[in-house]
Amino acid sequence: MKVYLLTHERELNKSSNTGRLVSKCLKDQAEVIIWKRKEPNSNLVKLIESGELVMLFPSQGEGVDSNSKIESIDSFESFILLDSTWQEARKIYNRSAYLKQTQKISLQIDKPSSYRKRRNQIEGGLSTAECVIELLKQKKDLRLAALLQEEFDRFNLM
């Protein structure tokens, strides 16, 4: 499994960013791509156009075409997550036409987020690390999911 974190540049220096935990634990299975409004990452655009990549997207996301959502992650090995605040993620999505064409999937999680380092969380929303933990569990990589969960729990207490 490969995770692409499309990250707003302001996230890079925030102590509350959980994308760093993902990069640390997943190593070469995670790639951070700095979002640039006028210069989209060409490799990311190619992956989107090829259909090899699916975007993790909130089930109550604004402007989501329900026909573009797929039901299962089983047929994908590459995932893109917007790694930023919810407000910044919305802007990234709305200002990046190529992202709107990406196949999308939502995680169906019955537990609330345990992330405590940021305010203004959306109801039912998870942090980047929590999303990747759930993806790993669904992809049956329980060892890596447990490692990331341990790192997240430690980080969340600091």
C-alpha cells in the first residue's frame, strides 16, 4: 500500500500535524507532496488520470458527486489524503480541478476521533494518522496499523 499525503505548506511546521507520524511509520510507503495551486505534482496527476489512485474523502463532503464514490478499497493499493486542517483541505480540493476527477472512497468508522490537538474538527472527521490507521486495518496490515496507533497515542498525549 502507498499513501500520498497532499500537504498544505503551512502543515509542515505545525506541531499538531499527524502526517509526519504517517511518514515516520510507513517510511517509503508514504510520500508527502506539497500542494501548489498553480503547479500540480505531475506524478500525482498521472496517477489520478490512470485510475490507479483513490482519494480518501469524508462521506459528508461538500460537492462530492455520489456517482464518483466507490464502495471498496480492495482494488486499490494507492491512496491520496489531504493533509491539512479541514478548512485548508476544503480549499485545496476546491482549487484543484484534477482532484475533483479522482475516484473517492469514504471510511465507515463507528468511533469518534481521539485527536485532541486541534479545534474546529468536523463531526465524524478523523486526523490524517487516524485515517491511515483505518486504511491499514482494512488492507490487513495490522502490524503497521498497530505501530502507527502507538505513535499516534503517544503524540496525542503530548
